[in-house]
Amino acid sequence: MNVGALPGREQALSLLHEWVQNPNLRKHCYAVEAAMRAYARRYGEDEERWGLAGLIHDFDWERHPSAELHPMQGVAVLRGAGWPEDVCRAVLGHATYSGVPRDTQMARALFACDELSGFVTAASLVRPSKSVLDLEASSVIKRMKDKAFARAVSRDDLRAGAEVLGLPLADHITNVISFMRERADDLGLRGSL
């Protein structure tokens, strides 16, 4: 199933930077990469493979910002470049509307980390410190109850992400916060701390 060679991180970054100009979208991809790498370590999986899936999962969003095209068009580019099929399927599966089942642990983790990392970023940036370093899961859960906060993020998807990993929601949130703290400077989330 893993047809194609896994590119190096520099090659993946080059692709991301060629396709994504928005610095916030780039940071989102870095955040998902950080979470994916950390979950790979926890599950004893291939950290590089999982990290690259997280890094490139939204690389086509600026060019194809619709459910009809994203991430299908991006995956066509990845397949054309010889990316492994398991990574391509994980990228497809992170979009709930793609119809591609999340049938690997990597695909489930990508789905679980994608929306949550964006929500954690938003929750960090509204803190007085504007930092992930002092953010706790309880604050994120409180923000989830506020329908006006980051309203584009499906709360059902946040809960479903924890469920597909077999984790309580608070534990998954705590994990993603801790994973993002490791990269706070790269993510622009050190704030005033």
C-alpha cells in the first residue's frame, strides 16, 4: 500500500512554501506536524512519515479552498510526485467530506490533530499572554462551549478526533497543547511568556 518513496522534510517544506503564502496557514501546518510527530512517538510509529503527513495536509488550501477541490487536487499533485499512498490517503481522510475512510492510525491522528491544533492556536491568541505556554485544557473546553468563538471549527469534529484516538477529550487537548508548546516559537505562540 505504501507505493512511492517518502520525501525528505526539506522537499515537503519546499512544496508547502511554494503553494502556501499565508503565514498563518503555514503555522497551522507546522502545528499539525508537531502534533503528528509527537503522537507517532507515543504510538511507536514512523515519526517522519506522520510528521510529513501533518506538514502537507493543507498545502493546496490556498489554491483550492473548497470541499469540491481540497484536498483531492492536492493529493493528485502528491501522487504525481510519487508520495506514498498511505500518506495520500491520510491527507484525503482528514477532510470529513472526502469519503475516504480513516483506516490507519496515522489517518485517525491527522483528523484528530487538524482542527484541534487550529482551535488551540485560537484559544492561545485570545489569552492575555497570547501564548500556548500557559494554556490549559480546561480553557479550551470552556472556549468550545462558546459558539461564537472560532465558529468555523466543528465542535463535533473536535470531540470525534479524541474518540477516534480512544482518548478522553481533555487528554487529547492536553496532549496537543503540550506538543505545540515544544514548537511555541515556530508557531508564533510564545506570546509574552
